[in-house]
Amino acid sequence: MDKIKKGLGRGLSSLIGETKVSEKKNQLSISDLIPNKYQPRKNFDEENLKDLTNSIIERGIIQPIIVRRSTNIQNKFEIIAGERRWLAAQNAGLHYVPVVITEADDLKSLEFAIVENVQRHDLNPLEEAQGYKRLIDEFNYDQEKVSKFIGKSRSYITNCLRLLSLPVEVIKLIENKKITSGHAKVLVGLENALFVANKIIEKKLSVRQAENFVKIFKNKKTKSNISKDANIRDLERSISDKIGLSVTIKNDKRNRGSISFSYKQIDQLNKIIEIIKANY
């Protein structure tokens, strides 16, 4: 069992220790295995799967696939952890794969699958956060237990979970790889997260540039919001969201004042001029 545990990662090793193992190591036909119906990961990156296939062709499967006897299909074994290895093994033309057969119930099977997924290096940051959340919500983990179980710091787990607080539109941009997880962390907690995300894509900003953009935006907002009427602030925000430029409105007690638009490029100035010409 020690040899098996060594290649599986701390979390999976702990789970195997908690689960009765009917056969420590065995070879099963690829056709005897079926996918895990509780698999939380729906998409497998084709490029990474190709790399794993090439690795299996060269070195074989190092980590055994964890399975349990199927309760629905006779003489079949359901994959608990290792579906990616199983798919790559098929692509590599293997007929048999090494397995560890356990007696996990449905709940433990789901826990196995989640833990294996969040330990993957190529996991989408949102899938990782969703995995942590499921461990907390469905298995009564707290962030401290997740941290020790997965082998990552408490602050890492906390910051990862914060990604789930982003607007749905921004989450879709991360899922579609329009912005990186580094960009996403910059956006957490922003009221105008979607606007900034679109600017990151439009201007092709690096994570550092996005951080500086947000700092400038926050500083301007803080200065302009001091003792400013809430209706004026809402109007500034509304106009800014529509045209994508920083807007400042100064209004005195006699309802006299000025409105200014900040631009950094000639194209932005031309945009303002076009809007004014088109409407007046």
C-alpha cells in the first residue's frame, strides 16, 4: 500500500487509508472500466491529454487508476479517480491498465474525484475553486482542512474561493481563457469587474498592467467621491460605463459646474468628439 500511496498525492492517500481496499493492485481490461458518474470535471484539455498519451506510450501508467465495482453494470468497474489516465491509455492503444479496487460508496466516490481534480496542476482555476467549495459544502471540510489535505496554504485556498464571487460574465471569460486566473484575482471585489475585464482583453493588458489600471481607477474614484452627492456619483458611473472613459462631474450648490472626460489616446478623444457631433 505504501508504494501505491506514494504516487497518488496526500489527499488521495488519506482517502484510500479511510476506505476498505479489496485488492491493492490489479490489472484490468480498459473495456472493463466505465466513467465515474460523479466526475466533477466535464472538460479535458486536448493538448494535455495528448501529452499524457505520449508519456504513457513511453513510460506506461505510473499511477494506478482507482476503481470500484459498478452497482449498475455487471462485471464492470467504475472509475473513481483517473479518468484522464484511462482516456489517454485508450489513445495509447493499451489493453490493460493498473488499478486499485476499493469499496467506496457514492459519497466517498465523489470525494475521491473532487480531491484528485483539485490536485491537478492543469486544472482550470474556477474548477479548482468549485472543487474546494464542494468539499466545504458537501463534506463538511473547513478551509483549514482543505489546506492541509490538498497541501496548499490557507490564504491560497481563500483567494481561490474568492474567484467564485465574480460576476457570471467574468467567470465565463475565465472559462473561455479570455483572461487568466492572475487577471481574475485583480478583478475580485471590484464593482466594475466586467468593465475592467473587457479593458484587459481590449488592451491586452498583462497582470501587472491590470493591477496598475485598477489602482489608478480606485485612486481617482476615492478622490472624486469625497463629499460628492450620491446622485452625481451614480451619474458619473453610468456615463463611464457607457463610453468606457473616466468621467468627472463638478456641481455646486447653485447647480453650476463642469463635466470632464479623461482620455489617454487620440482615439479616445476622437470617440468623445464623434459622440458629441452625432447628438448635437
